[in-house]
Amino acid sequence: MAPICLPPDAFLGGRLSLRQPASGHRAGTDAVLLAACAPAGAAGRAADVGSGVGAAGLCALARAEDLDMTCVEIDPALVALCAANIADNGFAARARAIEADILKGAGRRAAGLADGGFDLVMTNPPFLEAARARVSPDASRALAHVLAPGGLEGWMKASLALLKPAGLFLMIHRADALADVLAGARGRIGALRLMPVHEKAGEPAVRLLVAGIKGSRAPLALLPPLVLHGPGGGFTPEAQAIHRGDAAIALVKPQVQT
């Protein structure tokens, strides 16, 4: 059964209009920040892993005209909404929504997701570990928020299986999961570039933006932080420009040496 939806939400200053379920997980700032990390000149095949309604993937398409996006989602109701959002926003020629369990290799292949088939993989994984979290009784929200057994490292390993050698990996996750991020990256991606995201200046980081190159041995770089809100609570000028789609996040180093 299709989920009950509220009126569509505007993203990127109204350039995109996205249907979202009335209950369960709803995409917002995290998806916008992740998409803003995609290089404007990015081209080739991209995958948005755990795409939900397609917010991050479609925001990336709006920024990079030469990308072709495959949105991968396990929840069939969200896959249907993602497909509708692709059509509604005029991306049918270069985007599609696929139902698949990213953690199962056989399931990925059955869905047509070949290992090593993508130039760019982006993901906003579930943020919670089942053993450490109070799981929501809403099945859709729990699926979106709680990692399956194998945790973040298992999610990253499965996502990176889709990426070709020297391909670009982008992720947003909790800042306090830094150790898990590094464990998932070890031996798989290098040239890591990490950008902490703070709600307000002087407060601990709440998110971490991650970029890496599959197979690279280049060293890690910790970048200056992004601050989302000023003293009055509104967006900082930089964050506001990112949300309008007028600015990108300089997470990826041009022409990274591998």
C-alpha cells in the first residue's frame, strides 16, 4: 500500500519538489549536504545507496548535469515515491529507482547492480546501531534509522562493492561515529577528506561529511568545519546558500592523486 503523503516539499530553493511520507523518516538537511558534496562537473554512473525518496540523489542530479543516478532503496513504499519524484522532476531519462537489499550481494546482482559498475557512490546510512538504540515502533522509520547486523562497516563495504576502482565515495554520518567510519574505510578507500558539521559555532560536531577514493593510498585530510546556524538560530549565509542550491561544499579535492 502506498504511504500517505503530505504536500510535496521544496528543495534547493524550489528547484526540486519531493513527495515524502507523512510518517516515518523524512529527508532534509542531511540529504542536501550530501548532494552538495558531489562535484559540479561529476559525470558517469552514480548510485544513491539507501536513497529513501531520492532526495540526495536528485539534488545531486540538479547540480551535475552529466550524472546518471540509480537510487537504491529496500523499502518498496519509498521506492515507489522515489520513482514518482524522478518523474515529477523531469529526471526519467537519467535516473531510476531500484528496490534492493544493499547488504546482500546476490540481491544486488539480481536487481541489476553490478559490482564495480559505478563512478560515484553516495550514501546517507541509517545512523543507529540496533544494540545501542531504542528502535522506533514505526517499521519504516526503524528501517531508515537502524543499521542491520554488520553495522556501519558492513554498510560501507556493501556500498563500496558497487564502486569501480578509483571511483568517488561520498557519505554523511554521525560525527561521534568517526571510529566506525575509519574502520569501514580502512583497506577500501583512501584520500579521505573529512568535514565536521556543527549546528552552531563552539558546539560539538553533529555530522561528518566523508569523501574517499576507492583503492587510493593518499593520506587523510581533516577539513575546516561547516557551521549550519548562527547565534539567532537561522542558517548561516553559507548554509543558506547550500540549501538554496547556490553553493557547493568543497569536500572533494580536484584531481586527487591515487
